[in-house]
Amino acid sequence: MNERVQEILKNATDVQRRFVVQRLAPGCIDAAKAARALKLNVSTPHKWPNLEELEEAVTLLQLEKVEAAAMVMQELALDAVDALKRALRGKSSVSAAKAILDRAGLPAQTNVDVTSKGQSLTPIAFVEIVTPDDGE
């Protein structure tokens, strides 16, 4: 934990520490919701002389959560690449290939025409001509 956060929480009361923790809970971003969750009057936190420091602790802890989540996501990225590699060998190989190309910034194109240089293609019919000499 950040040294500044430790210092702030060391000087906080038990209720204030619970308030900081409650602010980190999903759905309790603002002080009023956190106060209600702790069964405090919504104006109580605004009376605390160290409210600004407590808010700083909340911000620093939230940043740490974001950084921690980013680290986890980076670790999982390697697993995701392995999963896509396995999918390339399985039934969903086209979908996996498109996903890889898309994430790499190379959108997969479904229709690539390398022969007509953008001109519409005219179907060519192959007809076999059989002459009497060929059959003998």
C-alpha cells in the first residue's frame, strides 16, 4: 500500500477508515452513498477536518486498483493469445484469425481480389471440344 495512504489511515478514526474502504466498493463512488452504507448521516463526512486527506487516500487506492487491474489484464493477454492460437487449429479458425488481425490493427478483409485490379470479374466457362479424331 502507498506510504501516503498508510499515513492518512493511521491518523484516521475507525469510522473514517471504514468510510475510505466503503468508497472503494462498487456503487459507492460518492461520499453520500458511502455514508448511507455505513449508516451515517450524509453530512457527517463533510464535518471531518481530515476529509480532504481521506479523499486523497480514496483516489490513491483507486489508482492502485486500476494499476493492479491493468497488470492482471497484461498477464491474461498471454493466455488470450494462447487461446486464440488453439482456436486457429480448431473449428473457429477463421473467427480467431479475424480477431487476431483486428486486435493487431490489421482488419481482416473478407473479399480480396488480387487478379482483377478492382475491375468486375467476368465468369469464364471452359468448354471441352471433342472431335471424332480424339475418340479414336
